[in-house]
Amino acid sequence: MAVDHEGNPARSVHRPAVPVAGRILLTLGITTLVAGVAVMAGPGRQWHPLLAASRAGLALIVSAVALIGSAAFPIVLARLAAEDRPDIRQ
């Protein structure tokens, strides 16, 4: 929880942090999505012989969707946990 510079806990600013697991999965998902689009567009086929196979780009895009969906779980759980905390103001 971030506290203002005056040190007054009643005026604290609450921003739920994004868990590290969520950040990592989201980063991997976006990277995989970009790679899948590059493979389907053509230039990515020169990176590796296996990427020249038909539907290799589609497999990367499906994997990216799964990674982004997996990233949503820790992010949503952290936000729900932050909502359950009692308010500091009294």
C-alpha cells in the first residue's frame, strides 16, 4: 500500500499490486502472440525450419491466448483480495 508523503495513514492511496506471476505470464503471452503473428505473416518462417510448417503460427497464437488467460487468474485474485481488506479510514 502506498502512503502519501505527509505520513497520514488516513489519506493513504490504495493500489492493488499486480502479482509477479501475472506479469510474467502476461509478458510471455504477448511475446508469443507477436511471434505467432510474425510466423503467420511470413517473416517468422525464416527463424527456424519448424516454424515453416503449416499451422505453426496458429499453434503459437493458441498458446498465447492460453498464457494470457492464465495471467488473468493471479491478477483477478489479487484485486479481489484487495477489495476484501477493511478500509483504514475511521
